[in-house]
Amino acid sequence: MSNFSLPRTAGRAGLAASAAAFLALGLAAPAAADEVETYEGSLEGRYTGNAENGPNVHMDGEEVRPSLFNLELTDGSVLTTYCIDFRTNIVGGAEYKEDDWANYPGEGSFAQPGKVLWILQNSYPRTDAAALGEAAGVEGLSNGDALAGTQAAIWHFSNDMDLSEGNSEAVEKVYAYLVENAEETEREPGAALSVTPSSAEGKAGETVGEFVIETNATEIPVDLTAPEGVQLVDVESGEAVTTVENGDKVGFAVPEDAEAGEASFSLEATSTVETGRLFQGKDPKKPTQTLITVDGEPTNATASASATWAKGETPVPPTDEPSETPSPSESPSEPAEKPSEPAEEKPTPPREDDSPSLPVTGGALTGLVAAGVAALGAGGAALYLSRKRKAANGEDTDA
């Protein structure tokens, strides 16, 4: 797409309907702003004009002019980029920042970024027009047709677009060759230099932060700004580091007795912007096309991160050993000089009266009555038997 308004053959109503349909297709929408983990060190640049233009292409009934765009980075190096946002015009002089695929801000969806990366690596201008034409079956392929066919194939996978009638045979063949042969590339190209996250918090006595380094440079020196005793260490080994490389995880080791404070580290290296890195407009109030890099370019990159911590808890002295002078309440009792002798058992003196020593309770009284009844019964039976024997012997039984 060019830096001018898009020429269109379809009405705005059809455009709105297509944009709504794109939202339902392809890659999931990027995470909400508060869910995206920010990183420090993304490259920044400015759109400075078109590097090259191709003939108009017709996609989904709309006619647009594809271009290669120049993106000048802050260090002066210039990147060549394609468009991956069919529905948005590019803004003259727009400022850009490097970001990850997941943070694609354009209209619709970034449907199949892995196949877009394959096209970038295997088409114009990384593959010249003659070689691309031979692969696509086009004799004498021009640079313009090579560019147009390549951009159309990118839009097919970035925004779910299809060629429609009205294109040249050369553009159609290049488009068909790239779309049919594109392979899904799972590995997203890494940043030239980044630190994730950009800040962290903690407390003294801990390793504050876990900062992940992403870069294609090697042995990047660390510039540390920190209070005495605070070190930047590898979070896995705990060893102090003075250089970092891709994939390293570092944090600030803060002594336990340190006061509340802060520290930071910065990195600077010459690295390469890889093919397939996404650049989005810096100003969300002025939407501009989202761009993707065609070829790598050496650049001077910087990144940094910082941390703050609170004072740790005051340690409590150990209490395992007893104090030298125990308090009276804690003093152990001293043993008696002689063991105490058992007291002599004295007999209980008899009571002056014959009353029982214990009162007769209801249970005891019932027992006594029962015993008396039993005794009377036994006496009556004995008297009866005695009289019966006397009567048998003829004796007088009268009392």
C-alpha cells in the first residue's frame, strides 16, 4: 500500500462488512493492553518514503497499489518493509516501534504470521525477480510484478485476502506459487535486543526481579547502577554477571540488611534486525499501517531495566540458650537435704457413742429391713417345724 488514500472499486459499506468478517478469522486478537507484558529495548524508527512501487493489484474486489517502505531507525540504519495491514493507510513521517506478533494493532487479524515469514524469506526482494520468476513459471518477471505478487501473497496470509479479477498473468502466477508453497514457520524472529519486564519490586534479602534477555548479539556488557553490596546475578546459579546473552535470566541480589533502595542496569550492543520483525505506529491516536521487515540490517540497540525494594524484616535473636541469671519464677526448685519420711499411721480413736461413723442412707436402710424380714421368716418356719415334730411324738404342743 502507498502513502496515499487507497483507491477502491467497492463501496465503504462492503469495506466495513469485510473488516467485520476479518475479526472472526485467523489468529486470535492480541491481548488487551493490561495483559501484554512490556519489554524495554524495542527499536524505534520513522517512515521516510517508499523504496519501490509495483502495479495495482485487485484483491477481494478492491484495487490497491503495493509498495516497499523505508523505515529509518534512530541510529540512521534503514530497513525495507512490507505492509501487513491491508485496511489502514500509511501516514507520512509516522513514528514506529518494534513489537511482537501477538501485539499486532491493525484492523482485522494477523491471520498466519508464520507463513508470512516464509514468503518474506523466499520471495522478492530477498529472491531476485529472475529466480522468483523461474520458480513461479514466469519468463522475464519484472521487479514490479515480483513485488506486487509478493505483497498480494502476504496480504492473503496476514489479512485473509484473495486475488480477484483484473490482475496480470505474471502477478497471478507469482501469487499462486507463493500461496501454494508457503510453510508455517513456528519460530518468531527475536528482537535485536530486549529486556522483559522493564521493572520489578521486592524486599531486601531476596533476588529482586527475573529479567529475561532476548538478543542476537553475544556477550553484551552490563552497565550496573546499584548501592554497595547489591549485585546483578544469574537467577538460577546466583552468581554475579558482568555480561549477558540471549535467554539469560538475571535479577538484583539485595543483602538482608540493606535499606530500601533501587538499582538498574543497561545494555548496548550492535545487533541485527531479523526478517519478519513487526513494527507498529507509536501514536495510537494516529493509526498507520503495520509493517514487517524484509531483510536483516545491523543496528545499534540499547535496553535497560530497574528494580526497587523495601527494607527487610529485622531478624529476631535466637532464644535457644537460657539466660545466665534466671528469674526467680524460672529458677529450678532445690532438692531437700533429706528425703521426707512417711508420716506414722495412728489408729483412729473410738467414738464416744455407739452411733455408726456414717449415717444410714436410704440404700443401707432398705438392706437392713430386708434382712429383718428374712430373719423373721426363718424363725417362723423353725417354730412350725418344731411343733409338727412334737405332735408327731404325742407331745403337748401348747406353749
